[in-house]
Amino acid sequence: MNQIFRMKRSESAIQRIREVFPEAVHNISTLNGDVSITVGKDKLLGVVKLLKKESDISFDYLSDLTAVDYLRKEPRFEVVYHLTSTKDGAIIRVKVPLTLSEPVLPSITALYPSSDWYEREVYDMFGIVFNDHPDLRRILMPEGWRGHPLRKDYPPDGEEVAFTYNKDSMEEQPLPFILEGKRDGYLEFTPDGFTLSNLERLGLSGARGRIILNMGPQHPSTHGLLRLVIELDGERISKIIPEIGYLHTGIEKSGEYLTYPQALTLTDRADYLANLFNNLAYCMAVERLLGLEIPLRAQYIRVLLCELNRLASHLLAIGVMAHELGATSVLLYCFREREIIMDIFEMLSGVRMMTSYITIGGLRDELPEGLLDKIKEVPKIFPEKIDEYEKMLTKNPIWLKRTKGIGYISGKQALSLGASGPLLRGSGINRDLRKASPYSSYDHFDFEVPLGENGDVFDRYMIRIEEMRQSLRIIRQVIDKLPDGPVKADNRKVVLPPREELGKSMESLIHHFLIASGGFPVPGGETYATVESPRGELGYYIVSDGSEKPYRFRIRGPSFANLMSIPAMARECYIADVIAIIGSIDPVLGDVDR
Amino acid sequence: MFELFISNPLVLMMIEVLVICIKVVVVTLVVFSLPLPLTYIERKVAGHIQVRLGPYRVGPHGILQPLADMIKLIFKEDIIPYKADPWLFKIAPIIAMVPAFAVFATIPFGEKVTIPFIDKEVTLYISDMDTGILYVLAIAGLSVYGIILGGWASNSKYALLGGLRSSAQMISYELALSFACIGVVMVVNSLSLVDIVRAQSGWHWNILYQPLGFVIFAIAGLAEINRIPFDLPEDEGTLGAGYHAEYSSMRFAFFMLTEYVAMVSMSVLMVILFFGGWDGPGFLPGIVWFLIKVAFIIYVIIWTRFTYPRYRYDQLMTIGWKILLPLSLLNILITGLVVI
Amino acid sequence: MTEQIFFFIFAALAVGSAIAVVSLRNPVHSVISLMVCFLQMAALFVLLRSPFIAVVQVFVYVGAVLVLFLFVIMMLDIHKASMERFVSGGQLGVIGLLVVLVIEMVLIVSKSKLAGISVASVTHLDGSVREIGEALFTKYILPFEVVSFILLVALLGAIVMGRKEVK
């Protein structure tokens, strides 16, 4: 399914919308290869329902729901919906303008249950209220925070937190944001304040015989700072509520104040186990805005590095899951192999993880000498190691008892809750962005997408093992087929010149200086680029206003949506199974909280 | 003159009492100091299984690591949780520890040895009870209290849950353990541990006569001492650290000590019941064979820990009640038919 | 001689812990005191040359029954239980009952032949396991079977009562 076909599909969908709602559609654009329409807010529900329900259109998956604050424009806000069709990968962007005086929209949770947390985040970050939302409260910022951080008039600086040692020396300042109910307007840390204040609203009955257990945010097995509030009925879980936001560092806000090359370094740190995928998605988005053509060699090496990163990420996922279920030795074996990949990255860029090697316009530099030989070792060593892990786990009766039949979710439910990646494929839905909407020449390579049947923890584990084998297959093909050529696009205004030229050419020096210090202007526009990260659909929605800094730097993290499936999977299971379930989702809190 | 002194009945009795006291002191000291090298061995074995070195820096090849750990534990702050019951909190580790040691009162380490100067034959066990094995099982059952009280006295949800689950697990597997022992008792026709070992002399080890009993005993034994694959109550992944979550410093050290001493006593029991005790070719004294066998079994227990994942709690209980118990009853039936 | 010393130690501990059982406020402390009491009784059995009964006492009473008691007490709300009065009707009734019991006990003990006992006299039975086994399965086989049947009924009853309702 190529890009043109997908665009035509989206355009025909828009024709249909215009038939049904003639006055609703204000603006249609096909800029940068994306199809987007602007709709009035009163017609939003109708349009979205049409897009979802009509059988020949069927945009059944909500990829992303976010907002942009156009401070100097009227209307000020624009809520952006990205709807995807799982049939052929077509994407349509629906934008709804809102004014500051009336930032209210109907919620689409009835149609897309996965919009639950997305709408909470938009409310949290922009102050846009969604009617009929089941539980509209802040998700990333603490309860009681005043102000909406991603608005353009909210300062990017931090404010001092009053601890006992500096409380008296802090000056009284009028602040645009204060924590409700706290004295002096400063964010004060009180342990008692860290309780869930609205138990009834969340549906936790607190009935006799039920214990409310708090798992996290500090917990050895929650894969990061994830808090799970669990209501236990004996040993069984009757209700589980994930609480996120403990790792929120404001990556999206920071990105708006950095130039495009500088913001690249932020992307490594979002999903910190799949660094190169983040780089790739961001670069694809920016390159689309710039209209850059990436040479084939660069594309192939991008594929190579991404598949190495996928191997490293899956190794960690399996190792950690095995460790949490008791088989500690598997963790150490997986890390032994991960060290090989880390060594490759270090040889490549000097950095083991946050390489930022995939840059706007291609790669940061040519591959060092000898690296390709080292990479050739990987498909030689790894297959028997993967067999070793399988020997320890796959046929082990204890492992089977702990993972088979646990954490079941049906394909339909997973899709409606916004799951992607191994979580979705475990339930039998064949959706892999490398096949559905190929990018960076993935369609030049031959590989399979493993699918599960039962939608349980065991299937997701097996999918990861099989994906590792398929990654090795892709790596072998890339090494065999690697063409010669440049690794950077031919646009000196964007791409850093090669180092040898700096000593000889004045022009190169000027270009280098301008790019490195002040960045480069990117033509105005907006685009949404997705890649298939080890956790699922990772997308970057970049809005550019023609300057050197991104106007909106939005990261669509796969784990954010994947975590929404936890309550559905953990119903009626034992508390020990929650560990297995979270391990099988493999969330990385970096892209959940950003 | 000396011989006259010796043959005085009062003096003889005092010598007997002295011998028993020395035995008790020796056994206690040895068992008390066993966990120290055991922690080192466990970490070294774990390291080598996991493609790493284990403790390496403290002393040559990390030999002094247990000493460092002990010093650290002694100097840690002794925290008693806010609303914890102070009496129970302090007593629980001791209640956990004492049964683990008391088991060794009937364990025979070897046959008689002669002390050269007094020309006295000393048996290598503290007491040969008629009801040796029953005593061992009964005292082992008392160790549940330390765990329940430890979990309760901490006044913490996590610790209480861990304590109750651990104790329920231990009680359930005690049954299967005891029934597996009954098979051995039927074959040997005596409850005394010394008789059991003597009956296996000359390579008539009970593992040949009671293979099913051995398997049941091994699995139930692992569950009794809370080791992987049955260590969910201590599972760091789920509940923090279970019943000893709130303990620090020496109290925690006592719980850890108890765990290792229990591991030793379970291995010793296995050797005595199924592997012939001190039976072995004559070129080494009996007690050395005994120690070799015990060391081997301890090694296998550590090996298992770092190989398998752990069972979930309900699966654990299912195995104990629905699989091991009927199997052990079947074992008794078969043994009964064969013996008669 | 030494046996008498041990007897007095164990007996004193048993009586002391028994008093502690009824006088301590915290039910968990009471259970622990009861455990101490039972252990002393096991020791007394050993003094009476019945090691088997002693071990069985520890096995069954301390190892199983008391653990059950502990479980139940831990499920109850301790603070309420320790505040309530155990016997309604006040202290007068209890003291009266106590006086009657003490008088009865003194009368019985002084009239029996046990008044002059010092050390357990060694009987022709040695209380070994073999003896007990033979007696149980030959002379006392009927009571043995009846008791095991009663236990089976109790077991089944507990399981039936503890089952959850089938929805």
C-alpha cells in the first residue's frame, strides 16, 4: 500500500464527509503528504462517527489526540485528532479550532475508548475541557496544580520547591501557577498529600474485606515510576488503576525552545530504550517538512541501526520479565548479549545508548572502519543465544504456568484501547507499521511479522523472541545489500558539512556555524511521522511556523496507550500476575510521561 | 588413682553431662557459623551460573565478603516501625531461629568416635531419641511462628500478607513432608534417626527403596524452606520482602540466618533419610562422607534457585495439596504392600 | 533429684504462662503464652517417660492448632476484642466461681493417693513407640477407628462449611 493510495483513501473519506456535513468542513489540506481537515466543534462527533463507523471508510484506530496553542492567532487552540485505518494504514487528521473563552469539546471516549488518557492529557496541558469524559482530571501534573504547562504563555522555567531547609530563604514572588490549597503559593512536599483523594470517584469501593494496595511508584517491578492503585478482593484483583506522571520532565515543552538539531537530543531520552527509533521518527517528520531526499545508503543504515536497537530493547524486555518472575539468570544472559550491541553503538558514536546518530538529513557521519565487521558478528552469535533463552523459558513448566492464559485481551479490545506493537499483535491483529506503511526502505527487505493467537502473556513473550530472529534476518539482508554512496542529504543549509571541508572551504565553515549555533529555518507546516518501535507505534507530530524552533513538538509514545490496557487485562487475576502482565507490555515510562 | 576417680558413679555421671554439654555447644557454634560461608557460596555459585564473578574484591576472591556483610548488618540502624508491637517484633526473629537449631539435637553425624586420653567412646549425636524423626518434624513445624509473628508485628500490610502466605505454605507442605518420611519409617521399622542411618549401611540407601518418597521429600523440602521455585512470600518482585520487610540490622540477620540453617537442616535430613547418612567407602571417615553428601545437596538447592522461575501462590498451594499429598499417600500404600 | 528440679521449672512455667493467657490484654500475646504452656506440658510428658506423647503434643497442638488460633485472631479486629469484657455479670460472679473451684480442687487432691507422689514411678511399660503402636492396633483398635472416623467427619464438615457458594 503506497503513500499515494493512502492519500487517495483519505481524500475519498473527506468527500464522503462533505456529502454528509456540507458546512462542517472548513479547510482541507494535503500538505506534506498528510491529509487533514478542519471541522467545527459542534460537528466533531458527527464527523468522527462517520469516519469510524462507515464500513468502506473505517478509520478504526485513534493514533493520537493532542492540541496546539496558536497564541497569536484566533481561534487560539486547535485540538488535533489523528485517525488511522488498520485496513490499509491511511491516516486522516481532524483539527478542531477552539477559542480561549470557550475551550470545551465533546469527548469521543464513547467511540474510541483509547482517547481517555489523551483527553486527560490535553486537559492537563492546555486546559481544554471535554464534556462527557468519564474521569477528567490531571494526568501528568500533580493533582491541584494550577495552570496549563503547554500553553504558550506558561513559562518554561521551573519554580523552586519549598523544603524545610530553604523555605525561609525563598523570596515571595507572584507566580502564575500555584498549587491549590498550599500556603505561600509554593509547591510543598507533604507525605500525607500523596493519597488518592477521590476514592469513590475512581470506583474503589473500599468495602469491607477489600484491601487497597499501592504498588509504586517506587517498586522493583513496575518498569519505572509507575503507580498502580489496586483494590484486592482476597488474592484477586477487583480493580486496578494506573497512575502516571512521575517521570514527567517536560520534553515537549523543552523542544519548543530548542533548535531542530538540538531537539534531536531530546528525542533519545523519550523512549530511552529505543533511542534510534525516536531519532528516526523525528527526523522523518522534519525531513518531510523540509522536503529532503535521503540517500539510499543512509536509509539502509538507518534500518540497520534501528533493528540493532530493537534487538537490544527486546533483550532487555525478556530479561527483565524473566527476572521478575524468578528466573534471574536469564536477565544476566540477555544483558551479556546486549553488551555486544552497546559496544557496537559505542564504537559508532562514542555513546552506548543516547547516540542521536540518526540526524536530520541522514546520519551523523559515515560508519567507522571495522564497524561493519563487528555488526556482521551479531547474526552469527545471536541465533544460538536466543535458542538458549528459549531453552530456559519456553518449555519450562513453571514459566508456562506463570504466563499461559494470563493477561488475556482480545484483539478488538486491544485495538479500541489504542494498543500497538507486540501487545496488539499478541491478540492476532496484524498491524506492523514496517509493513502497513513502510518507511526508510523497509519494503526492500524480506521479513515476517510474528503474530500471536491467544493474546496472553506467553504469546507476547514469544512474539518478542520471534521478532528478534526477524531482526537478525533484516540485519543480514542490510549488510548484504548495503550500497555505496553518501550518508547525508545534499543540502548544506540543513546538513553539517564533512569535517575535512571545514579546513578548506569558507562556505562550509559558515554553514557549519549557522547550523550548529542557530539552527535552520524549516518551512511552515505540520506533519505526523510514525515508526514501529519495539513497543508499538511511535509517532512525532511536528508543527512548524517557519522559524528554527519547532512550534509544537509532540511525541506519541506507544507505552502511553499500551498502559491503558492494564485494567482490561488484569481483571480477576492474582496480584502476582500483574507483574507478568506489566512485563509483557514492556512499558518505558519515558515515552509515557515524557 | 585416676582410674578409681573415673569409676566413681557420680563422676561418671558428671562426665556424661559434660560430654552432652560440649556436644551441644559445638553443634550450636558450628550451626550458628554455617550461614556465613553459605552466603558466600550461594553468591559465588549464583555469579558463576550467571556469567559473572560474584563477590570478588573483599579479600582474595571475595572470601571476606560475609564478614563485611556481618559488620554492615551489625552497624545498621535498628528501626522499629511506629505502631509495631515491640514485644512481638523483638521476639519474632528469635522464635524463628530457635526451632532451626533445636532440630540438630537428634541429628547423627556419624558413628562413635573414641577420645584418646580418657578412652571414652563418644557418639556423634547429642541424643538418640526413640522418636527421632517425629521430633524433627514437630520442631520444624514450630518455625512457622516466627514468620507469622514477624509479619504481624511489623504492622505493615505487605509484611502481614507475606507472613500469612508463607506460613500457610509451610503448613501445607509439612503434611507431604511428613508422609514422605512415613515411607522411610516403614522400610526401616524405627523412628530413630540413628536406626534409619544404620539400616542403610552398605549401599542400601533408601533412595533406592523409596524413589517416590525422595521426590516428594525433595519438593516439599524446598517449599518448607521457602526457596525457589516456592519462594513467592519472599519475592522481591511482588511484595517488597514479605514478612521480614520491616526488619533491619541484626533482627533481619537472624531471619536470614534462620533461612540458611533451615536449608542446612533440610539437606542433612535428606542425606540421613535417603542417602545413607555417613555410609560410604572406608577410606574416609563416616562424618566426612556425611559432609560431602550434605554439601552436594546444598549445592543442588542453590543451583535450582538460579535456574527456575517461581510459582504463583495458588499454583504452589495446588501442588502441595492436590499433587504431593495424594502422591505421598500412594507412596505409603505401595510401601505398605511391598513391606508386608 | 535433678528430675524434680526440672519438674518444678516446667511446672512453674506452665502455670505462669497459663495465668498469662487469661490475664494478658492482647490476644496474640495470649496465644504465645498458650504456646509456652503447651511446650512445658510436652516437657512434662517427657519427664513421665512418654516421649511419643510429648512429640505428638508439640506436633498437633503447638504446630497446628495454635497456628490456627493465631490466624483467626489476626483476622479479627484486635483492639475491639481487647476492650470488651470477657464474662458479663461483673467480677463478683467470677470470684465466686473461682472460690468454688479452688475448694473443690483442694478437697480432691487431699483425698487422693496422689498427695504423696514425688517422682514418677517407673512402670513396666517403657512408653516406647513400639508399645504404643502395638497397644493401639491390638487392644484399643476400636476406639482408634472411631476416633479417626470422627476426625474424618470433622474434616469433611470443615470443607463443606468453608466452601464458597456456587454462583
